[in-house]
Amino acid sequence: MSAAAPTTRRRWLAVTSATAAVATSILPGALFSSAGASGLAMKATGSVDAVYVTAPSGTNLTLLKGSTTIASGVADTLGAFVFHDIVPGSGYLVTGSQGSTTGTSSSITVLNQTTPAPSSFYKKVTLKVGLNYLPMRDGITVAATLRLPAGVSSLAKGPFPTLVEYSGYGTAAPGSLLDYELGSYKGNRALLPDTSTVVGALIGPSLGYAVVSLQMRGSGCSGGAFDLFGPSTPTDGYDAITEIANQKWVANHKVGLVGISYSGISEFGAAGLNPPGLAAIAPLSPTEDLYSTGSPGGITNTGFAAGWIAERVHDAKPASATTGQAWAWAEINAGDTVCAANQQFHGQAQDVQGILNSSTDRVPALYDLRSPLAWAAKIKVPVFLVAALQDEQTGPQWTSLIKALAKDKDVYATVQNGAHIDSLDPDVFNRWMAFNSIFVAKKVPTDPGLLGKLILGGFTGTFGGGASLQPVPYTGLKTPALALAAFRKGEARVTVNFDNGNSAAGAGHPQAAYSAKLTAFPPANATATTLYLGPGGTLVPSAPSPSTTTYEPDPSARPATSAGTSFDAWAAQPNYNWQPVSGTNGLGFTTAPLSSNLTIVGKSSLNLLLASTATDTDLQVTISEVRPNGSEMYVTSGWLRAKYMQSLNAAASTAFEPIYSYNTTKALVPGVFTSLRVPLDGIAYTFRAGSKLRVTISAPGGDRPSWAFSNSYAAGATNTVQLGSSAFVFPVVAGITPTDSQPACGTNRGQPCRTYLAAGNGG
């Protein structure tokens, strides 16, 4: 990517475009047809789990079902109000009053997620090259920019294999990012799409795909009210995919969903509704649940997650010179009256931050409908899933998606160490190209042309650099059917890339050293292995005699994050500041030097018998490798707020993975030992012979470069761990042999190093 790119290329879950105050010159538009029954100029219609109302500013509004009042509100300065979280069904009415003037809407039906519009609805739309407005089933229109394959000037040259990228960033901004990168863009730079949407806006067209960049409801020039992955997000995706697939220029009348991060997460809801025009999805760097990113282990993430949500809410405000999305304001100033009218409901965005602040619990009604994990179980199309186990933004807990996709026969997941950007690594993206060629384009894969190589080479140079794109596999076969058969035979359900960064490409450059093809994560042949916490900071294979050890958790004893100054998580060798846990602030437990290599693949659990002087405590558990030279390399972490121990779902949990609902709490009884299991995120790592495996227990914080935590207890508490009963349980996989030497500090991507320092208990 060009160093002069219009938005930051370093934060895929954040946008730095100019943002916004209410554009008071935008007048209320007559978007809906259910008019008021008397003098008040009021209109109302049912949406998905919502009711949209237009009325004069200041109108008092009441939503009724029969004679029962459901909710009330006041029309805002743009003459809009949205009743959110309304149970689908018929028989709703809206009444309004302003002074002595009143009105009542006609009967309203609130829509559900699973009933689409009639098939004729989806066949009425015709897309043109550039910016379009696609009608959704409730009458809202969403912005969608059609980008042709590079070098193609007309839709008449179709049909084209077609991709869709869907997010709330500046996705549908109609400027050409491809022209910008080639130095030929002459338009308004404010109209360039965010580089966070590079997969669709730049890479797709350079590889010969037509791409529709779809703007999430309530953001940019799309109409409606924003609700972060709310009820209308999947249905809008369904409607748009179906409309696009019906276009005569779309090859096979099927499209593929693509994107990284925000536009990777959005794929699950739309695909979970199984639109008939969807061929496949390729989500990169997603999360499996918003709660696990926003509150890992039940502990509020005050770092990246909190900042990202705040930016999304701010970004969805009505466009003006100071708030909203800059490209929408540029469109309005250029005379786009549809974009201007579509700002009307932007002031009615769901108060996501307020809802999250109202409870630290995982409230099912709030999270379940937004959960990629829940939608994944419903997906039937082929899936190409890639993410990293040290993802500094969305987090490493995403591997739960692999199990959730169990009923889908065509799932190809890649698990590796690295950062948020590493799902686009050169030795992964070649397989991404083959996947989309086979499952979306229905063609035999080919190597990218000169332009594709130029764009991909320039792009990968922006994160780590040094590694070149690997040859696209399954080329040279005679028919698409043979390519499909070869792909299914050659690709594993789970590919694990080990020691990403420790390859011939150079230290820290994005390329794996070796890999393994597995059937699941963890694979069925994984052996449950137990190491017990012992006296003197030992970690041993047999349970020692009972004893205890104590620590005083102090989150202020270390920096909140592991990021150093001028930190860049995507660099070949980031400036980490991963500080050790020392003194009485935590506990460390290390094995004796390993006699042979030990490969762990999967999630794991630290089972503790713990007492505290407080009624609650927050636990962070860190797994690392201590090398013979005295250095220590980070592997993974896990968290648990102790009060959620009562919410353990024993039936769903495994020996390796404790699963919590996080909606039932129980206070600790000071001084009384309690059994609890701390869930640890996925591991795919070979601990080398001669090294030691280490388990560290501390207050949350200091391990992740972008995650920080809000701890629940006052300073001065003492936690006591029962030794002999407490143990680390993890999945060991035999038969995986490293082909590289032990990675030196600063080589493995996403895995910082520090000088080993024993904790106060000796481990």
C-alpha cells in the first residue's frame, strides 16, 4: 500500500476519516407509506425487530400493541425516531402528539430475520458501475458501489465472477483505490474507500473480479439507523446478496463474501441466513462473539474493543463537516440527494455503548443475535477462514468458529501465530485465491497477472515485508471439476502454520516455517495432558502433596499493555514492552527442561482451587516458553472474573475448554477455597526440547499490545492457590516435527520475548 494512503493502513478495525455533527439542513423525507390517520404529518413502518417513524421534530411518540404501551420516545431534530428491539409480529400502532395535533399510524407489522421479501422484489434492481442505492425489505436503501475488474470499462464485457464486501467502514465510497495505488486517481480523495476494505476495493478488482462494496445500514450514505451487528445486519446482507446475484453480469448468478476484520465478521450473519445467491464466504481475522472481545473472561476490555465501539458509534452519526463519514459528506456536497436524505435516521443509532455499560454480563438477548458463533452453525456454503492466535485487535478466541461450522462439509480454516493482518500473509493468500476461483468463479485457479502481482506485492510490503506470494495451487488442471476435487483432497479442514516469521523470508517476515494438516482444532487424536502446580514454582506431571502459595494481584504493577513506544503490531519486529510478573504480584510455575519436543494444538484450561480475601478477583493466566538461554517467549493467555465461575456450562465444556455463559454470578466467600477453570485461548506451538513450559498467574493486563482491562477488586487482596489439586490441562498432538531451528526472540510474529524472571514463589 502507498505510504500516502488516504486512511491509516495500520488499524483494520478503526477508521481515521473525518467524522461528524448533525446536518440540520437535511429535511425529513417521506420514506414510508403507512401514513397517519389525522392531522399530524407522521409516517411509520415496520423494520426487522424495529419500527421506523418520521414526524415533526419534538413529536411525542408512543408504540402500542393493542392497548398495551410498548415504548415511547420523541422525534429528533431531523424528524426521526426508531423503536429498537421490538418483538416481530403484527398489530402495532404508533400514536403521535405535538400540542393539540395528534395522529395514529395504520397497523404495522414488525419484520423478523427469517422471512425474506417476495422473489419479485429482488429482481427489480439494476446496478450500474459506481455508487448505487439498493432497497431493503423495509424500504431503507443502502449504498453499494460496483467496481469492475481492472481494465474492464463496461458491464457488457460480463459476466464476471463477483465478490461482495460488507462493513460499516467507508466501504461504498465510490473513489477508485486501485487507481489511487497506481497513481492515476484524479477525483476527490475524500471519496476513496477506507483501506480497511482493501480486500474488496483493491485486491478483488486487481484479480479480475467485479466487486460490490456494500455499506452497512446507518453508516456512510446508507439509510436507516446503525446497530452494531444488530437484527437488520444479516437481513440487509441477505437482501443485497440476492439483488446482486440476480444481475445478468454476475457469473453463475452467485457471489462470494470476502473481507478482513469488520467485513469478515459481517459475513457470518448474512451467510447464516443462506441467501440463494451466495456461493462461498472467506472471513479473515474475525471474532467468534462480541462479548469475548469486549469482555474476555467476563472482564471489560478497556483497550481496543472499547475504543473501536466508540468510533463506530461516532462514525455512524449524520454526515457533516465534523461527524459521520467524510465520504458521505463529500457526496452530499456534490449534490447526492439520496445520500442526504439517508442521513435522517442516523441520529437514531442503537446506543450500543450504553447497553454494554448497563451490565457486565453476557446478556443473551443482546449478544446471541450478534454472535458469529451462533450464525456459523447455520452456514451451508464453503468457508475459507483464517486468523491468528495472537490477534491484537479482535483476539485469538475465534478458533471456536471451527467447531461451530461442524455441519458444513467445505470448511478450510488456517490457524497460525501472528497479528491481525496475518490472515493476508503471502503463503495463505495464494490459497485464498484458489478457493475463490474454484467456489465463486467456478474456474481453474491461475496465478495472478502482472497487475495482481504488483498490487499484492506492494500490499504485503506494508506489514512485515520480505516474503513473496507463493504460487497459487491447483493451477493447470483441465476442468473446474478437477480443480474442485483437487482442492478438496489437498486442503485440510484445519491447516496449522507454525512459527510464522521464522522462515527463510527473514526474521519476523510473514511466512510460516512448517505446517500440519488436521481434521479439527484440537484434532481427535490429541492427548489430554495434565501438569500440576507444585511447591517452589514447579510444574510437574504427578500431583504433589497438598500445600498452598499466595500472591497479591496488583494490575498497576505492570504496564496495562505490552506495546512499547511508537508500537506497530504489524512490523517484522515490533517494539514490544512485555514486562515480567515479579515479587508477590503473581505466581509462576515451570516444568523441568523438556526431554523432547512438545506440540500443543487447541484450547486449554487451568483448573484452580483458589481462595481470596476478597469476594471477587480477576485472573489472568499466561502460557510461555522459557529457553535455555534465559529468554521467555509468549504463547497465549486466558482470563476469568471469578464471580462467573457459577456460569460454567459443564455439559458443553471439555477437558481442554471450559465454556461459560457469563450471565450467572456468585461471590467468593473470603477464605474459602473454590474450584474454577480459567479458559485459555488456542495454542498451536511446539515447545522445544531443552526449554521449559511456564504457567503464570497474575492480575489482568500487560500481556497484549492493544487489550487493557477494568479489574473488579480493590488493591490489597490476597489470593491463595491450593497446590497438588490445581493443574494445567492441554491437548498434545504427536507426529508434528518442526523443520526449523528454535525461533529466536523477535522472529515469531505476535509472540514477544522478555528475559525470564522468576516470580516470588520461585517459578
